[in-house]
Amino acid sequence: MKSEINDLTELAYDGGEALTTTPVVANPPETAEPSDVVGGGPVPDGAIRVTILGSGDPFVNRSQGSASVLMEVGNEQGDFFFFDLGSGSLANFNGLHLPVTDTTKVFLTHLHADHVGDVPTLVWSMAKGGRRDPVEVWGPGGERPELGTRAYAEHLEAAHAWDTESLCGHPGQSGAHTEVTEVPFETTSTVYDRNGVRISSFPVIHILNGAVGYRLDYNGLSVVFSGDTRPSHTLVHACDGADLLIHETFPAASVFAQKAGVPLAFAEQVVNGVHTSPAAVGGVFARAGARMSVMWHLAVDHETVGPVMDEMRTRYDGPVTIAQDLTRFTITKEGIVTGQATIDAYAWPVVGPTQITGPPMSAPKPPPAWWADALITD
């Protein structure tokens, strides 16, 4: 076990390693976590690999993208899934050398901008990069239709009508669409069941009705992802037998007030009335009993990590990681290995096979007449 994390611990963006107290849980196979292969190479058969694509809060900076988690499974299909897709997360994904053609499955916990900011990039830009199938989106309904995920996707397509029109005659036209499945926000439900992977949603408490968390099960292994939530019994119930719990954690109110430059009373409302404090998440970890617990959605810097660890430790003494961008967990039945993913910062899209299940390609639009005189041709 590593020493506890404090204000002197080197952070990943500065060349450090994963912020974890326990890099290895139990006795995983030595091949479970290659550290020198871009993206980690193939997922071991039967394993789950989880990579944090966006670890930060709404205020994106160079060290942290906004909320996003990638889960890969070691099945024959090589399936992978996005859970939330905040701004900056796809820049990290692109460096993993995973096929852009398979970027078709997104599970949204709720519709705050810091959890959906890269959805337009996925739908339109990655269609230009090689994806030919529409993006399937799962996300919560709302108390009124206009507050649900389907309305969000429909308005997003309307807002990007120019982009879609510009794709007439482009092979990516078939992929520049979404297919939405709304999941209930008030009950626990199985929302996905294919190729040996089952994903369930469950209600969480976050500002309004219309926020959920997810649990992914594969080959007797499981990962629970909270999205944004206050401490919730529904999440603890979803963690029965879980291997990995990724739970949002904000700094304590006093630290948040100082860092964000807001009054303490407002900070207390944000941290304790909307999110989960470090002490409270320690209580959740103790109740949930996952093999590895992860604090995520935290603004990570030298002034936050030490106090967060200290306060969490007042309630929980088990294996813990503070998520940074590209923190990675390889989960097998034998154990869990935590590290930092290696990426290619200059990667071009990796194009794999595709089914092309979207609408057929339209003919290119004729150029406007005024272009003939305005275009420089020599």
C-alpha cells in the first residue's frame, strides 16, 4: 500500500502516477495492466477496463476534462461504453487508439452541460472521422418531456442542422444521428443487455428529478458509476458485490469557498446540498463495500487532494483512488490494478469495420451560384 495522498504528492499532469492508496488489490495476473502500450492494448479476456476520460468539475482546464468515464469489456466484440461525455473527454479518448467506428454507445446520467459537452463532437465530428453508425444514447426521462434526454437529443440535432446538411454526399452522413432510449429516473431498471454485458440504471439525488447512476455487469464483475449525486441509499443498494465504485466527490465547503471565491454559505449549499463532501463519500464507501472506491468529479490540485483524503479517512479506511484524467482500472476476478493510461497525443482516428445502420447517403448539394466568381482557382 502506498502512503496516503497529501499536498506534496505529485499529480499525473505534472508527471506523477495514479492518486491511489492501493495500486494493486488482491492478486491480479501480471498481464492485466500493461503500462507502456498506448491505450493498454486489448482488454484481457473476461476483464473490465475503466478509464477516466474526464475527472474534473464544470470548469475545464488543461489537466482535467469534464465528466466522462470509458468502460471496456473483454468480450469477443471488444465492446466499450461512454458514461457521460463532458468537454475535453474525447481528446483523451482519441489518444487511446480505440476504433472511432465503435463510438456508438453513450449512457448519460443527467443533462448538465459538464456531462454532455462533447456529445456534439461525438455525433458530428466523429462521423467525419470514420464512424458510420448512429450514436445510441441512453439517458433519463424528465418530469416533463422537454426535460428528458429525447428532447435534448432532438434539439441538439436541430441546432446542428447546418452540420448535418453539410454532410450530404459525405460517407459520415449515416453516422451523424442519435437514437435515444430514455431510462426511468425513479426506479432501478435494466437498460442494456447484449453480448454478455448488462447495464442497469438507478435513481440518484441531484437538484431535480432526472438524474441516475449506472451499474455495468460483465462476467461476474461489476462497476458502479454515480454521476452527480448526494449520498444515496439507492446507490449503496446498487453496489451489492461491486468491484469498483466511482462516486462524485467535491472538496469540503471551506476549501471550495476559498478556491472558488464564493461565500461559505453558498459553498455549503453546493457541496452538501447538491453534491457529496469528502466525509460523506467516506460514509458511502464504507456502506458500499466495493473492492476499490474512487473519488471522481473533483478539482484536483495540491491544495485539494490532501484535505479531501484526510476528511474521507474519518469515515473509511479501505483502498481509495482520487480520479485524474486517464486514471485506469483493470478489473479481473483475481484483483484490480490501478494506473495511468498511456495515450498518443497526436493520434488520428482508428477506423475499424462498420455496419452502416444509419440513413443512406444523400447526393452532395450543388454549390451556390456566387461561388463561381468568388472562388480563387489558380
